Amino acid sequence: MNRLVLKDEQWARVAPLLPGKAGDPGRSGADNRLFLEAVLWMVRTGAPWRDLPAMFGNWNTVFRRFSRWAQTSIFEQLFQALSGDPDFEYALIDGTIIRVHQHGTGAKGGLGHQAIGRSRGGLTTKIVALVDALGNLAHFLLLPGQRHDSVGAEPLIDGIEIGALIADKGFDNDALRQELDVRGATAVIPPKSNRARQIACDFAMYRWRHLVENFFCDLKQFRRIATRYDKTDLSFSAMIYLAASFRALK
């Protein structure tokens, strides 16, 4: 069965962005396209590395190469190159919970160093993502599952000029509203019911919040992201960057 997914025109966009191509210093990469297809197979299926089909080569060789690329931020750089210039007429932010498989535990330093926490759903990781006005990923960060979504807001919008920020009422806090006000950005955030003084919200604009929910829905089509199997944040983030890069190619 043909499990390759990169079309020729997609590979033509990706190939110049990867290390190890002809003309790069050092050793040439052994078939970058087949390697990228192997990692895409992993992120799509959620299978253990040892179950990588033989057509992609030795699983341990592919895994070690994946680790090197993750450590040198190759997957993040690929995403940044393919995502282009985000449209920040307005931005949308939200978080989603990812269940951590038992094989995703055991990293050196313990769970606390790998954005894995214990919540009502067991061991979980939270992805907090910022998407642009077109629903495309701009930035994300990982938090332990028990941390509140709003913790990720200020780091994600730091240094970004946006016209408005659309978020659910979980992000309704004075600190974030004040930060947006200083920037001259509109806070499209419904107020919590326990506020002493209710705050107006542009609910017509708030309807666009579905874009960030759509993004998470697409992201979780990749089984290795819908459930976390990676022990380290580094590897899990690399999988997210690769999935977002593949999405950007469509």
C-alpha cells in the first residue's frame, strides 16, 4: 500500500528548506524526502517507532535523525518558512487538552520538566495556540494539563502587533485586558458572569472564534498529536510543527 503523502509540487516547496541537500556544507542527507515521509507516517498513525514500515529504512536510524532535527529546530524552521506572513488583523487564542499515553512518561527529570501534569483526565498536556485571521497557526506553547489556558496568552502575543484578540471567557482577566489596551488592540472576550461590572463584547466578531477550534480539529487528525506518545516536549513540539507544516502545504 502506498503510504506516501507528499505530492511533487509540495516536495518542490519543501526540499530547498531542508539541511543536507546538495551544496550544503557537511555530509549530504540520505534521501530527505523519504525521511520526511517516514516522520509524517509516524505523526499520522501514532505508531511506535519500532513499527515504522521497512520501506522507510531502519527505524532506529530514522528516529536518531528525527531527534537531531528536533534538537536543532529544523522542524520549527520549516514551519516558519512555510507559514509565511500571518494576517494579524485579528488573532484567536485557545487551548486544548491532550491525553498522555503511558509510553509518553519516564523522561529524565520527571513529568514536571515536560509539560505533563495531572488533571481530572489523568496525565495530560495542554496545547495553547495562537492562530491568525485566516485560522493558520502562528505560535503555540505547551503547558501541563492542570495549568490554566490564560497562562499562555501573554507569551504568545509578546512582540506581535494585532488589531484584536478573540478568546473565550477563560481568558477574561484584568491583566490581559490591560495589556491589550496598552497595545491599542481590542479584546473580544466575553466577560465572566461573576464580574462586578460587566464588560461589552463584540459578539458578531466573536463568532470567528470557530477558526481556532477548526485548527485544533485539523491538528488532531494526526494521531500522534491527538494522544501524546513522546516523552519530551522537544519531540512532541517537533511533531506539532511538522503537522502544521503539512497543513500549510495544502
